[in-house]
Amino acid sequence: SQQGEEDPQALSIQEGENATMNCSYKTSINNLQWYRQNSGRGLVHLILIRSNEREKHSGRLRVTLDTSKKSSSLLITASRAADTASYFCATDGSSNYKLTFGKGTLLTVNP
Amino acid sequence: NAGVTQTPKFQVLKTGQSMTLQCAQDMNHNSMYWYRQDPGMGLRLIYYSASEGTTDKGEVPNGYNVSRLNKREFSLRLESAAPSQTSVYFCASSNNQPQHFGDGTRLSIL
């Protein structure tokens, strides 16, 4: 069963615009991560936010976490065509090893 | 900077054939994982190995076996392939978090 669910399933924007993707999950977590997957490639880790953190930044990425609502958002600012990819959230639940991935958001950034 | 290497990249099998997918990592990670990715389903964990010498079932282990050959290598075996196992298979490794992924094996079973 999927722990995380991303919303929207697909998002199409113009270069330079901001993109926001959301993730909801069901059980308590230690941390939540976001990964990117380019077409035909493996997943690449973007950012990890711990359950006691509310916001984290990395370059053009901003992640928020609301444990009371069991939700997270990923904001990509000033998007570029190279940001076109699928984005997945992943939660660890009670395990240090196992991640549960959502179904992903397909982001298309048009030049 | 090889990271996680999966072989083969593509494979077509007939129903009932057996096959082993290979995965090797050069990052000295303790934990390794096998996932499958199906359209619209995200990634689902098949098996994982928390450390050398241990393996555990994930969410969808039926029809698969694994071997943690040494710290670097973690193989996935399909003993009798079924069309339902057509998928893209990803191997990953980590020391705790985050996980590092290979580029996948695209497997079709006819």
C-alpha cells in the first residue's frame, strides 16, 4: 500500500514559474524525503526533512512539513526546462531502512 | 563515480523462464534494496538487506528471491517468470538515509 500520495498527478508550467507539489501520508514518520526521476533513469535524492523540522531549503527547493496534517509540500522556484521530471515523496514510517513511495507528480516545464 | 550499477538494462523473457538481476554498489553502503516500478504505482519494495548476511521481505516479495552475495552485491532472482512481473526493477543502497538508485532493468515477460 502507498504511504505517500502526491498531488497533483501531473503539472505543466512555463519556464520561470514556480511549481508546487504536495504529499500526504498516513502514519507517523521519522523523516520525509523527496526524490526526482528523469525519464528512463533512476531516482535521485533531493532533500530530507525530519519530523521535528517544519521547513527546509536547498537551492531553488523549499520543503515544508506539517506533521499534524500529515502532509508535505515541495516548491521549486524559477523553474527550468531541465526540472521536467517525476517527483516522488517517500516516508520511512517506523523503519530506518524501508521507504514507502508515493505515485509521483509528473512535472513538465515548457520553454 | 559508478554508484549503483544494474545489469542487464533490458531483458525479454518468456513465461516460465528464470533470470537473475544483478546489482552492485561501490559506496560501501550497508543496506541494499530491490524495488519494482509499474505505471501509476510508484515504487514498491520487493526485498531489502539491512546489512551483509541479512535479507527481509518488503511489500511485494512473492515470486522473487534475493541473495546478498557480499557487501557490494545484491541479486534478485525470478525462478519462473510471469507476465505480471513485467516491470522496471530498481536497486538502491544506503547507509540509513537517503537511498541511492541505479538506472533500472526494464524487464518484459511474454
